[in-house]
Amino acid sequence: MPSPPPPPTVCALLPFSRSSVQPHPSRRHPAPRCLRVRSSKPSPPGLPRPSTRPPPPPPRRLHEADRRLSSLVHRGDLDAALRLVRSSPRPPDVPLANRLVRDLCRRGRPADAARVVESCGAEATAATYGALVDGYCRAGLLEDARRVVDGIPAAVRASSAYAYNPLIHALCDRGRVADALGVLDGMLCRGCAPDVVTYNILLEAACKARGHRQAAELLDLMRAEGCEPNNVTYNVIIDAMCREGEVDQAREFLDSLASRGCKPNTVNYNTVLKGFCTAERWEDADELLDEMVRENCPPSEATLNVIVNALCRKGLLRKLTHYLEKLSKHGCVANVVTYNAVINGICEQGHVDSALELLNNMESYGCKPDIVTYNTLLKGLCSAERWEDAEELMAKMTQNGCLPDNVTFNTIINFLCQKGLIVQAFEFFKQMPEKGCNPNSITYSTMIGGLAKAGKPEHALELLNEMASKGFNSDKMYQLLTEHLNNEDKIDEVVQAVHNLQDAGISPHTVLYNTVLIGLCRNEKTDCAIDMFADMVSCGCMPDELTYIILIEGLAYEGCSKEARELLSKLCSRGVLSNSLIKNEALLLEQNIHSS
């Protein structure tokens, strides 16, 4: 059987001529050379080389119930496994229980997973609790995740950073960095030492939120707590510098890693290389590539993909030849990531048919398309308003065993909302859980904006409430919704929508009430806003600082400065508002009095 043709060079991927996407039978690429290190003292002929690997641990001797549990878990019969765990008088084997917890959580059943953890009792480890915390976080149930980490027994707590990390990551992912830092404080107070993963998660979030200079404080805390930074830690700093446009500083920081006791690796070099490519400093990129080879840190396929991505984003597809020739000497060949970057570049230049042709040729080069390939093409087809082709591609990806993910659904939903096809978008939204996808903040934001534009405030507010209940940061939706609900004829519908939610047994969150209060105050209906505020409190929904600011500014806007001052004074005496907010609101009231 003839061997499949080797992956093409980047030049062969370019779709501007038909011959460029077809493999040439005479074109052969030499396989990358493997470096073998010979021992200075070879073993005598005929004798096996002594192994340096430790002997494998002896197999665990499982109890009869655990053997049955093992069979059920490996078969995927989670319901039967759960029944067996709950009916057994003894705790289950912990590694088996951990796997069962993870499998239940992957299927969106963290409450059942919690019962397994409870059955483990004192045998539960940090990995057991970590799997459960991760499950709650994936389901958006962050308060349940916090409850689990707060209840970790003292005997496990010292090694339970593994259990805290999913919660910290989920909070950072939702933009709640202050809350994540609060969890870190809780860890330190309980005697649980954060590990390098904990700090790396927080450091990355801090860099994105406040920049690398402010994040340096966290790096100092990390060292003070006896946790040594690693390549990943330093790479977070380097990446932040590059994103903030300080590529020269990132280059200097890379050069300083050796003095910090950390030898730069390919990932560190690739991050600075990406910064140079983004800034179109190609000479510096060439120099850095040469340095990688000199420092025995040879470029990898990831290095090639960094350059390909940068060139494709800037539409410089024909410049790829130079870098391909440079990198092919080190065995760097195109992989699926390379294809995806080229397909994305082709789509952005409007050559969607060429991108589809390249997709059809990928497998002939021995490279199977992945979910990113299909999502990139879906985006290109939607941008070209080729909805029928997009539907056909979705069917094709499923047939090829590539199931849609959040990006797939978000791409389609965004396109439909932009076209005003809100009913079709909502159908896709409802299909997501059936396809194993949980809507994320982008999904909710897109749907809420589409529903508001389509004049469906009740559905928009219901989704906003659901978004808040799942722990996503929904503050950004205030402005979007209030812009669409600011008309006097719409605000009455909004108030009615809140009452409809209450009648349906749905408890509105503070986020939802604040959105409605803004709309009422902007329409000079402060009396109605105060009634809504009273309704909010009576329903057990606690106001936050923003709630009070909305009411104070609403009263001031309508000329009710005396009432606004009285409310501000009461809040000051109760310590509800921070000092900075008190000063801001007092200054605003003074300005309103003078202007009137």
C-alpha cells in the first residue's frame, strides 16, 4: 500500500492557483531528523541496557463491590454505578470514585457527583474535591463550588490547592478577579498553600485586568509565600508585555530569565516572536529565530504557526515562503493549526470558495480537519451571507465526527441575530444543552441583544436573569438593554415582564432589578423606581451599591435633591456605600443644585 503524501509546505496551501492545493507526486519532504544521544559507556553486547524507570506499582486489590463498580464506570453506566456507591456499606475505592465524579460532572450532574464524594467520607482526597468543584464551576454553580472548598476537611486542606484552582479559574474567567483574590486569601487563612498553578491563573487574570505592572505585586506575594515562578509564570508576564505593545521590554525580560533561575523554552521564545510579528518587526523576528537555534531551543511547529497566524491576519500570505524555507530546515511542517490559520486568512480576504477547496484537500495530505477548521469556515460563510452553505457545512462536520461546540453555536446565533432572525437564533440557543454545550457569557450577551432589538423585552430580561443566576458577569448588559428599553412605551412592558417572571416562580436577581431601575429613572419615573425598589427588598433580593446610586442619581435628575440627600445620608450612616462613592454622589448633588 503506498504511503500517504506528506503534509504540504505552506506555499502549497495557498489557494490562488489550482495546482497549489494539489499534491505533486514528485514532491517529497525529508522526514525530520531525530537526534540520538549515545552513552559514553555503552552496554556490553547482548546485555540489555539497565532501565532508569521505577518499577510499576502493584495492581490494587479491589473489594468485590469495587470490582463491580469498576466494570460499571468503564461501561459508562453511571446510574447503576451511583446506586451501587450509595447502597454499599463501605466507602468506594477512591480512584474509581474520582473517575465517577468526573464522569458525572461531564454529563452535567454535579449534585449526583456530590453524593459520591459524600460516600467517600474521610477517604476523599484533594483530587476528589477538585473534580467536584470543577463540575460545579462548569455548570455555572459557583456558590456550590465555594461551599465545597469551604467544607474541605482539615486533614486534606494542606494539599487541596488542586481543589481551589477550578473555582479561582472560573471566577477569573467571569471577570470576578476580586472574588478570586478573596478565595486566595481564604486559602492562606486556612493553611492551604497555593501552588504555582493557582498563582499563574490569578497572574494571567490580573495582567488582563490591570496590566503587567500591577500584576507584579502578585508575583512578589508568590515569592514571599515560597512558591517559585516557572516558565509558565514568566510567560504570562511576557505575553502581557507584548499585548500592551511593550515588545522591547518583553525581549529584555526574556533575556533576564536565566538570571532568575529559569532557562527560556520554546514557548517563551514563541511569545516574544508573536509580539514581533504582530508589530511587523520581521527583522527582529528573524534574529530571534536564529537565537533560538543557537541557544539549543529549536523552533517547533508552534513557532511556524505563530508566524503563519500573524501573516494571515495581516493578509501577507505570499510572505510565508521565506519563513517556510527558514523553518523547514528544522523539521517544521504544516499541521492542522497551520491549515486553520491559512483558511482563516483566506476567508478574511473573501476567498471562501478557495477555503472550502482547501478543506476538501486536507485529508488527502493526511491532515484531518478539527472543530476550529469548521468554525473558521462557518464564520467565513456567515460573513459572506451564505446561510445554506453554512447549514450544509454544519451537517458535514457532524457526519465527520466533529461535534459543534460553543464557538459553533455562537457564530451561528450571532449571524442570525444580526439579520434579525431571532426565532431561528433562539431555536439554536435551545438546542445547545441537547448537543452537550452550555451557553457562555458570549451566547447570553448575543441573544439578549438580539431579543432587545427585536422588541422582546420579556425574553431579554428572562435571559439576563438566567445569565446572572449562572454566575456570569452581566454588568456589560446594562447599557445595551437600557438603550433599547429607554422609550416610555417600552419601560411599562419591562415592568410587566419582571412581574411575569415573579408569577412564573423565577426570582429576579439584583442585575435585573438594576436594569429596570435605570430605565425608570431615565424616563423620569422615580416614583415607580422607588416602588420597584420596595418590591425588590420584599422579595428578598438584596440591593447592591449600584442600586442605591441609580436611585440617588434618579432623584437628583428629577430635581428632588432634598430626597436624594436624605437617602445618601441614611446610606452613609449605615455604612452601605464606600467613601469614594459617597464623595462622588455628594459632588453630583452639589452640581445638580447649582445647575437648577
